[in-house]
Amino acid sequence: MGKTEDKEVRVNNLDQMHLSIISAITIALLFWVGTTLNGNQIELSKLQVKVAELSSELRQATSYDHEVQIRVEELEKYVAVLEGLVKEKR
């Protein structure tokens, strides 16, 4: 019976060692996944901020473009009036 008990003790120790190794690997993987997810969330937040900035810039550019278009139309009308006055004086 002594040899059987020794084998059981060795198997139990081996099982505990395997369990410890598997636990360490699992913890390392969970830590890696958590770190990766955290990094991805940070990058996603940065991208969301950049999209908001670009959206704001686009609205400003569109507004400015609209103002420039109105000003160009006003200048075209003014030039047409001036051309009409020049033709009348000839």
C-alpha cells in the first residue's frame, strides 16, 4: 500500500502543479485581454474626439463657404450694376 500512496501523492502534486500552471496562464491571458481592451477603448475615445473635431470643422467650413457664396453673388450683382452704368454713360 505504501507504493500506491506514494503514486497518489505524486499524482496529486502533479495535478496541483498543472492546476497552478493553468491558473497562471489563465490569469496572464485575462490580464492581456483586459489591457488590450483598455487600450482599444482609449483609441476609440481618441477617434470619437477626432470625429467630433472634424465634424465641427466641416460645419464651420460649410458656413464660411455659404457666406462666401452670398458675398460673391452680391459682388456679381454690384458688377452688373456698374457695367450697366458704364454702358449708359457711353
